[in-house]
Amino acid sequence: MPRRATRDTKTPPLPQRAGIDPVAFTLPSDPGAALDIAGSTHPHQPVRTVADFLVARFYPHNPRVITDRLERGEIRTDNGRILTGDSPYVPGLTIWYYRELPEEPQLPDDLPVLYEDEHVLAVDKPHFLPTTPRGAFVAQTALTKLRVREGNPLLVPVHRLDRATAGVLLFAKTVPARGLFQTMFARREVFKEYLAVARPIPDPQVRAAALSGELTVRTRIEKIRGELQVRQWDQPSCERELLNPNATTGVRILTVFDAPGPHHTAGTSQHTGTIAPPAPGYPVTGERLALYRLRPHTGKTHQLRAHLHLLGAPIAGDVLYPKVLPPANAPELPLQLVAHRLEFEHPVTGERVRLRSMRKLALLPS
């Protein structure tokens, strides 16, 4: 279908720069105490100006970072007032500025459009590309890349895919569309289907159930701040500990096949290569693998990865389950998980929208 230009505009206190939003910071009521709590070891003078605090808090060894920003008019208040080096410190004042960007490796940027109208944009995200800025990745994210490519500073994702997961990803193009589409996901009015490659479920009875029909997995999943893996309770544990399951997935094994040989080439656009054991995560040639169809009915963090791990079949290429692999031991093989299908009734037009990823899992036979 033809591409449509986005006409909505919005001017924040500072405009986006290269697709990246400015960040807000509220000046604390007691700047001296805040500097002590932050662990500042550099002696600081009494705070009289905004510049005094920002230098002492963030750049005591390189004050030019702050003074240069002030000279360029890059630190402003909520109402857009430009702060200077003489602007007095006002407790509770919210200021806006551009974050210092980390050095980032170049990540895949092929984001083909699957669907678009004036309200929403759907793309096919590659493996390894984060959805939104987080941690070490700010510019190298789907959101930032698309804002620049589409010339639309209002783009916002209405759901998330893990950095390691490829597939269908939806963005709202306007402010009114955000609430409509986010509500649609919150009400579980979206049909979602994933494909994954993992070893066959080891339990013969459970494996037979997943081969003959859809197996329902229900657990309780909690994401603890600072922990890479989620915590998970299976149904018996939930019953013993009087916990309510909050994560449900339908699991079906579509086919079982032999792992490709060492010269099989991964079928993704970047970060792929020859699959050669014994690197961590790679199957042995001829080892039995299974293609899984996963239909999540809830959207907990790492839900699909945790559920297959619970069944004894962690997804191939996973660096978190069953154990966290350090970067030096992480496989180049992408996580063998793709958001394959997404279907919903368009909240504005009422149209039934059916989206399908074109991404291919590297371990599937050609």
C-alpha cells in the first residue's frame, strides 16, 4: 500500500536530536545533601547556580561539558526558557538537556515496512536491535532509527520485543494513536504468534501432547530489578505457595528435524555466519531439533523463553536461559525466536489487520 506522510508536529522544550529525546531532571530541594548521597568525592563549592550543581553532580573533572551546553542553549526549563551559566539554582525546577551518548557498535538497520496508515507503522525488526533506548544502546535502536528515517518525532512503540527477538513490531505515529493501540494490547485484543527452534521437550508425555495439539503452560513470572533472569513458579509451586499464575502460553511442536551441518549459513541479514560447534548455543550436527509455535496469552518479560526453559527445551541461541552466558561465551547464533504473526482489529478503521514477519530462523532447514 502507498506510504503516507505524518503531518502532526509537536515542539518539546528541546527538540529531538537525531531521533533521540532530551531527558528531564528535577533539581533536588537540598543540593548539598544530594551531592553527598550521589557519592561525589570531588570537593564542591556552595551551589548558587544551576551550572554549579550540574558540574559538581555530573562532570566535576570536566566542567566544560556543562558550560558548553549552556552556551549553546541546550539546557532549558519546562516552559522552554534557556538557562545560562548565571541562572540561579531553584529547588524543584525541572530542566531538560541532551544525554551524553555512549559509543555504540553499529547494529542492523533493515526495518522493512509490513503495514502503514496515518495512525500506525508496522516493521519487521531484525535480531540484535533493541526496540527502545536502554543501557548501552540509544542511537542503535529501532525507535531512534525509525524516527530519523521516517522524519516523525512522534513515533512510539505500542509493545515491545526483546533485543534478541526478531519480527513484527508496531509503532504509533500520532499522539492520539498511542492510547488506542496501547489499550488494545493491554486488553489482550491482539492475536500473537511466535516461532522458535529448540530441542524437543524431553518428557515423552509432554512432548506427545505438544505434538498432537496445543499444550497450555501457566506459571507465575516476576522480574526482579537487577536480575537478568526472571523468577518463575510452575503450577504446583503456585498451588503450594498460594500464588496466582500470571503468564500463559500455548505451545505446539510443528515439526522435528535434524540440526544443520557445520557449513549451514544462518538465514538472517546480519550477525550471522557459519554454524560450527562446539561454540556455546550451537547444536551438534544431526542433533534433533523442533520448530515450536508459541501463542502467548499474556505478555510477561521473557515469558516465551522462560516457558520453554521450564519444559526442558530452552530456545537455541539463548544467552539467559538455562544459564546466563558471559559476553565472551555468547554465541553469534541469533536467538531462534521470531514474532511471526500479529492480528488485530484496527481501533480507528475497524479493519482486520493481519501482519506476518518475513524473518527466517537460522537453524531451520533451507
